[in-house]
Amino acid sequence: MIIDEMRGEKSINQIINEWLWSKAVGDGADRVADSLRPALALMDDADREEFVASAITVVEALTRAGRRQRRKG
């Protein structure tokens, strides 16, 4: 069984948690977050905070631009 093979590497709770998350079907935001997690894990705290702040700024700018487009259209 997969759990028995991985027992020495990870806790059973961690294995189950990762499996459940891999089976969950999320929206686009979930997929973006899932793709960013490995990169964020490689960063130190300061770089991670800087990246997150920059990403939020970009998302806010895109949201404002989308609102302006809807008002014009």
C-alpha cells in the first residue's frame, strides 16, 4: 500500500492531507495558489512577503482595470 511505502518519509496525516488536497477540485484561484506554493516554499520570509505584496498589487491593478472596462462597455 502507498501509505506503508511512505511511512518512513512522512507522517500518515501528512500523506492523507496531501492526497485529499490533490483530489479536491478547486476554482482558478485554488489552481494558481497550488502552483505558487512550491516557489513560495523556496523563499525566505522577507522574499516571500515581498512577492506576496507585489502579487496582491498586480491583482488589485487588474481588478481595477476590469472594472473600468465593464463601465465603458
